[in-house]
Amino acid sequence: MMSETIGSSEGGWRARHLILAGVLVAGAVAAAWNAWSDLLFIARKDEESSHIFLVPLAFFWIVLVRRESFRHCRSVGQWIGPLFIALGWLLWSGGYRWDIQAFWHGGAVMMAVGAALTVLGADVLRKFWPAFLVLLFLVPVPGFVREGMARPMQTVTAQATQSVAELFGMNVERWGNTLAVNGTQIAVAEACNGMRMVFTLFLVSFTFAFITPLRGYVRFLVIAASPLTAIVCNVLRLVPTVWVYGRFSHPTAEVFHTVSGWIMLVVGFLMLTGVVKLLQWLMIPVAPRSLSAALEPQ
């Protein structure tokens, strides 16, 4: 029933509170629609920001896994909602006026979160903080950060790709970050510089860490190792991509490059699962003592 208590029996919030929270979130999005529409435009046009479309899935997946925590949530601490809205508005308006894109987009996201917390309260934020934290992936990474990360990743990826390709008998030459096979040159920055996947795989690693019952230190290791996971997946992707570029037409290679990128998301997830299984096989404690401990803030 709509009036059924969803939180704890003492001070819990009801289904109508969820509806009200949804209405307030919609209002916050509408108020900052210029930032949201720009964010969606970037997600559609910029391949390095396409992971934005996966963020809602990650958010609801984490919430679903932690749904038992709803039983213990109380409708308290709603003051934190207006605080988030006020801080978000300052970031959103300041980012727009001073042309700081990360502030502009981040402020819009913060206002939407604050709208929800105005009804749900601080207890929901405390118990579901990983789901709220994953919303940071909605904010496109500033260009100077991407450029600073791209250069070393291009070099490492190009070197590793050449070595792995030669192990499979491919004659691959390299000049800097440019690979050549059968007379066809492929710039790693063009074919797969790692940045098109690194943030997506970081999102996958973060989500995996908080949908799997793991101890705190294992979660930290999974997230900290995400750049290495990205490099490994990029090499696995780039070796066949270089081969396809050298033997098929450019449009065909581009299609293969795009499709293989999505496949690598599954590969990355399976790699993380394999690492956890390996740690368990080595009898290294990775799981918490109880499911309730897994859901507690760490």
C-alpha cells in the first residue's frame, strides 16, 4: 500500500515521501536544465564521456544491492538537503558565470541530490553514500585532467600493444605512440588512447566494489587498481584493433573499435571477479564477516 512504511517503524518515511522526493528532484533538474542538457550533449558527442549513460544503471544497482538498509533508515536530518541545494546552487551559478564547466555540471547534480535529501534525510545519505558518490561520474572530466592522464597512458598502451602483438606473430612497428602494421599507421591517440575507456572502467570498478560483499581494504584495492585494469583491457582491445586496421577498411575498423569497447566492459567486470576469486583461492579474507557488515559505511 502507498501508506506502508518503508523505513523503520519509528520515524520511517513512507512511499509518498519517495514520490515527493522525485517531484523535488525533477524540479531541481528543471531549474538547472541548461547544465543538464549540456551534460547530455557532451555524453552523446564525446566518446570519452559516454560512460555518463551508465551512471544511472550503476546508481540503481548499488541501491538495489543495499535495499535491506531501507528497513533501518529514519526520516531525520532533512536539513542536509537544503544545505546541498545551497552549495550546489553556488557551484552551478558560479560555474556558469566564470565558465568553469565542472562546477556548472557538478552544482546541477548536487542540487538534485539535495532535493532528494530534503525529504529522505541524512540517514539515507549515510547508508547509501556509495550510490550518491557514483553520481560524481555524471560530471565530465575537465580537459586538462584528461590530457594529463592521456599522455602516459598512450605511451604505456602503445608499448604494451606492440609487445603483445609481436608475441602473436604480428609484425608491428612503433614510432612514439604510432603503430604500423602492413604499411598502415594507427595512432594510439586515434585508435584507442585509453581515455575512452579509463573512466568507464573506473566506474565499473567502483560499482563492482560496492555491489560485492568485500572488506574495506579489498574495495580500496579494486578501485585503486582501476587504471591498471583500464590499461590491460585497452591492450586486449587494441591488439585485434591494430590487426583489423591493417587488413580491413577504415570504416570496418572503426565499427570493430566501437563494439570491442563495450565488450571490454564485460571483460573488465569478469577480470575483477576473477581477482576476488583468486584472493579467495589463496585463502585471503575478502568478504566481511556478515552481510550486514558489508552494508555498513566503510
